[in-house]
Amino acid sequence: MDRGPLTERIIRSFDDMPAQLQAGARYVLDRPRDVALLSMREQARQAGVQPATMTRLAKRLGMDGYEEVRELYAAAVRDGDLGFAGKAGVQVISQKLKGDKALAADILGSIGQQIQKLAMPASLERLVSTAKALASARRIYCLGLRSSHSIAWHLHYVLTLVGDRSVHIDGIGATGSDALARATNRDVLLVVSVMPYTRLTIELAEYAVAQGVAVVAITDSEVAPLAQIAQHAVLVSTESPSFFHAMSPAFAVAEVLGAIVAGRGGEAALASLRHSDGHLAALNTHLKSRPNKKPT
């Protein structure tokens, strides 16, 4: 994500802020370009707080008022300090007014911009660092619950094709966390969680850290619970014109991580892939071409 002029200051004081100030602070952290471009009232509305909260936030950060915050971020935009990829802007016109096709276009356009931001240098650095941590681990435990489940599962599935080091914490029969009993400091717990954060996910990640297991995360903010405890964290945007948060960027991250880890596996990964191909062929797993049948 883009980093604004006050990012480090906000992160240092975030835990001591009241809930409403934290909501405003998250907005400033996650949407620095909009801080420069939108009015304070519009920012407060999008953050779900009162305008006075944004003023209190500014004073908490040592500013005279929120206009000073906006001017600081506007200067960063002019100087190019916020990067090249911007947010989609205000996407609040209802589906009823815009129509289904417009909504679909807005969602796809937003996802495209979010994924494009993952190719920025800072995000690529996080991706590669995270992939290296996964590749060097003895075993990789993959955890993601609720909407994050498919992300963790997909990465786990890709990793099973190139080796036998991945363990999916699936929670069937409430036994998923039992797998962590065998984890050591040579292992890594890959955790996926975005706001609203699933309580059990965070608790298991904290447990892993307490046991000396390194945590790497796919999450949505510098101040997300996982970002505070992870050795490596890839940040993804989840904003969407839809009522539901976007998971496509996180899914893309999982695919990139799987590909990098596989590529770093060398001959062992290739041998595992050949074995997987043989296994799938023996079971006739994938549908093969069928002769065309013309109606008689």
C-alpha cells in the first residue's frame, strides 16, 4: 500500500487510541491519496466517524487541525511521495442508480487497480521476502478462516503439488489447531486475515508466536493484528464497491507466493510435480477431450 507522511507516527500511537480515533487512523493509513483529495467531511463519512473525530485525530498526531493533515498529504501527492497507483476514489453511487453493468465494471476496475498496486516495488519486496521465508521453512502451516479460508487453502494446494511440507489447518471437528502441536521454530505459520478479523485466527497466530513459530501474514493494514506480530506481512487492499470486501488481491498474493516457492524448489519441486502428474493421470482425475456427438 502507499505510505503517507504520518504513517509511522500513526502506527506508533495506534494501540493507545480510542476506537473512533482508530477508525479514522485506519482511513488515513489505508487511503493516503484520498486524504489529500477529499474533504474532511467526506473522509469522515467514508471512515464511519464524525468530522470532529478527524479533527481530534489530527491534534492527537500533533497537528493544529485536520486541514494541516490534508495539506501535508497534498504536498506528498504533488511530490510523488505516494506512488503512482491511486485509489478508485469515491464509489458510493448505489447500484440502483448506476445499474448492474456499471456496478460490475466498478468492481472489476477496482480489483484491477488493487492488483496493479501489488506490482509496485514496495509490495514486490514484501512478496519476495515472504516467499523466501516460506521456501526456507521445514514445514508450512496454512491458516485462513471464513472469507480467508479459500486463500490459505489455495496456497496449501499449490504447495502440495511441489512437495509435502504444507499442512492446512482446516478446523474439521474443531481439531485444526492440533496440527500446531508439532510445529517448531524451523516452521512457518502462513496466516490470512482481513477486517473484520476472525478471533480464532488471531489467537492461533499469537499462540504460534508464543511457541517460537514464525508467522507470515497476508492482511490488509499496517495496524492489523497480524501485522503487529508477523515477521513478514504482505498488505492487500480489500475496498470494494460491493457490500463485501474484495478478496481477489489476497488470492493473487497466494498465487504469486506459491509460484515463487515452487520456483525456488529446484529439481525436488520438479520431481514432485512429475509424481503429481503421474498420480492424477493414473486416477484419470482431469476430464479429457471427448468426441463430438451430433444430435440424431
